[in-house]
Amino acid sequence: MTFTDVHTGYGYDDLPRLMSLMTGDEKHGPAATSTLDVVWVLYDRVLRVSAEGVDAPGRDRFLLSKGHGPMAYYAVLAAKGFFPESLLAGFGAYDSPLGHHPDRVLVPGVEISSGSLGHGLPLAVGSALGLRARGLSGAAVWVLVGDAELDEGSNHEAIAYAGAVGLERLHAVVVDNGSASHGRPGGIAARFEAAGWSTATVDGRDHEALYEAYTAPHPGRPHVVVARVEAKV
Amino acid sequence: MDTMRERFASVVSRLLDDDPRLAVVLAEIGKDGFTDAARAHPDRVVNVGIREQLLIGVGGGLALTGMRPILHTFASFLVERPFEQVKLDFGHQGVGGVLVSAAGSYDWPAGGYTHMAPGDVALLDTLDGWTVHVPGHPDEAETLLRDAAAAGDDSVYVRLSAHSNSAPRDIAPGGFLTVREGRRGVVIAVGPMLDGVLTAVEGLDVTVLYATTVRPFDERAVRATAGAAAGGVDVVLVEPYLEGTSTAAVNDALADRPHRVLGLGIPRRELRRYGTIDEHLAGQGLDPVGLRERISAFLR
């Protein structure tokens, strides 16, 4: 897909307006805004990926596992020039590439098609293994999961395996808006820590804290950042 | 003679040496066959432990980075348990891979129903674009595995079995082989069912087609054979998995011609018997005696 009217040079302050262009998925609104800062800081300061290098083999990968409520994600991708803001108004329409769950085949810059929970972390593990096998060891893999999404057993398989083999280029960010019905004893980070991950828990609205947590060294271990945001009401 | 699974390990281990794009993903089952390959290619032989959802997800992730993953475990745990992963982590991502199963429908009757997956091919039939190979001999398994590994980014399922025909046939991936010709009908024998079918139809005036690739279904071969028959044609399918799995494929192939179809295979009801493969086949009516009775009763 090629676009002629892509703009860049958007900032964080443009995101609320970009998000407001998308309507029709209000039930996922809280899920969307919970990820806004977490995704922005990654794309703005951490990930080595750009619209020009969208297919570059050695790019960093960001996998949005929590595929519901993707408005913040789409807004950030538009702000970073992956597609024009004019697409946003079509959100969910028959002839729009932007669905209420993202499809990697339709949207430039979207690394996985998601929506069904519990697929992103296993796919991220495979991606990290694949990049290593291809000798692209500089590329980082990031996956965003929700705190309730961690209930899915497939995530536990991925957490246990990645920790056991020390998959260093794998990074997870858990957006914790307290939406799991039966939370984790000892907190979310404890689950990862017990499996051998490096962990950090921060305020998911604090850009500096997120950046620090994202870039913390974690030799020989996968890394998780638990980003706490206001509870879903 | 080695088994199909042993051949899988030796052939794919060699393919790993030659093709840097290939990776093998295992969930404990079958890991012994890849001990040397894992030493030689530690980044491309991955054992995720007893985690079958992760097995499929890791395969999809490898494919997303440009690798060609080959995933192996028993059919129950490869296709049935993580079926939504198969659907979403390959097809919906727009990537492909090779699934190689063992145990199938009746390889370990003494193990019981937990280790049987007669519905695997029917399940894959609900998805778009999967090639399905069902070899009937270790040599054929080698041919089909090599073809699957080299099939670009296609999604391919290779169903290995402990049940084998006594001799390999000169198969070509994708096409049915005409083993014998007759006028009273067509019997399509899939993979390891061929020997039993040939014994069953001894003296009957029927054509026998041998199918080792069942998806896509070789409609051309079925139509060509049916075309030689006067009036309507009778077709019997003998499949080593859920009975009727390919009945619709035969109907589609002959949609514009008068025909009758009988689908034989593993019934839905649980047999709840242990024993051996031969005893199990007899119990399911798939031994030569049972097949002859049912085929003769169907033909006009």
C-alpha cells in the first residue's frame, strides 16, 4: 500500500485529535487510551523502525497483542507517518484498512494481526528466535499485552519458555489498568520475575519513567515493563 | 526399514544443513531424533517443552521474520489442541509453515483416544490454502517432506503414520497415481490404506487411485477416471482419518456428472478399544475383509 498524502512531524499533543477522528468503537475506548503513552514513548524514543524502513529485515518489531481498542496505536502510526491521517475517519468501515482489531496484511507498520488474546507473546517469542537465527541480533522485539490478557494460558507458556532460555531481545510491556477479574498473587511483575525475566513497574503515564524502564539493561534475560494506568471503570 | 518419523528426523536434519531458512520447533515429542541437529544448529532447532500453543505461536513468529518453520508433535496436540493458533498465527498473519504430525488416528491403539486425532484433516479443511500430504511409506514421506520444506511460504501439513504400505510407489507431490484400472467404479485409497484396499478389491473390476496429497484434491485425476466410465460413476474413498473427510471434494470434482460417493474412514464414535493397529483397523471396518464387504455392497 502506498500513500501520497502522508505527513510527519506530529507530536504527542496531536494524538488526542487524531484519536478523536476514529468513532464507532466506544466500548473499547478505555482500552485505547490506556495504551496511549506506552505506545507513544516506544515509537517516539525507543523503537528503531520508521515508515521508510517498514520492511527492513533488521528493524525492531512492535507487536500489539492486545488488539482491541487500537485507536491509540493507529493514532501513533499516523503521527509517525506510516499512513495518512485521512484514513482514521474510516475506522471500522468496509473499505477502510483500519478495523477494530488490526490486520497486518492491511495496515503498513502493523506487525501482527491481533484481536484474539494470547497470541502476541508467543508470536514475539518466535520472532525473537527467528531474528537471532537470521543473525539479526541487533533487532529488538516488543510486545504489548493487557493485564487481563495475561489470564490466557498461552502467555504463561511464552513467559516460562522465554525466561528459561534467556531470550534477551524479547521485551514485553504489560498495560495494567486493573481489568483482570482474578489478578496475580504478588502482582504482575512477580509472575515474570519467577520465570527469570528482568522487570520494572512504572507509572504508565510518566514518559520519563517509561523511557527509563524501556531502556534498562537486562543482559541474558527478557525484560518486562509493567505500566500502571488508572483502573478501567 | 525405518519408520516415517525416523525418516522425518534424518531428512529434516540434513535439510537444516543445506537451507538456512529452515527451523524445527518441537514440544518434547520427537526431540531425540534431532539431538545432533540441535547441536549443529542451536538457533534453528527449538524445543519449547510441553507447550503446544506456544509451539504454534513460535512457528508463526519465526515465519514473520522470514524463516520457514517445521513444527512437529502428535496430531492431537499439533492440530486439535492449538487449533485457533493454527488458524490465526499462520493464515491470518499471511504467513506459512510446515506442520508434521505423527500418531494420527490409530498409530497407538493401546494409548487410547487421547492420542488419536481422526479429525485433523477435516479441521484443516475449515481453513484456506493448506496443502495436506498423507504418505503411505517412509520413502514417500521423504519425498513429500522435501517438497513441503521447499514449498516457498505455503502452509503444508504432513501426516506421518506408523501404518505403512509394504512398498513405496512412484508418487509425485500433488497428484493421484493410477494403480490399476477397471470399469465398475473408482476406489481412492489414501496413504497407508493402499495395501489393504488392493487386497480388498482383488478380482473386482475397479480403478484404484492412490492419493498421497489430498489437499488440494486432484480433481483432474478423478474426472479423467470418471470420464472413462459409461453413465454414472461410483466412487469409494478410503481414508485413514475421519470418514467422509474428502466426500465433498469428490462431489465438487464431479459436480456436473452423475455419481455416487461412499466415504470410508474412522467413524466419529469412539471405538474404546486398545490393542494393535491391525486390530483397530478391523474394529473400524477398515481391514481388507471389512473394506471388501462395504465396497462390494456399494458398487452396482
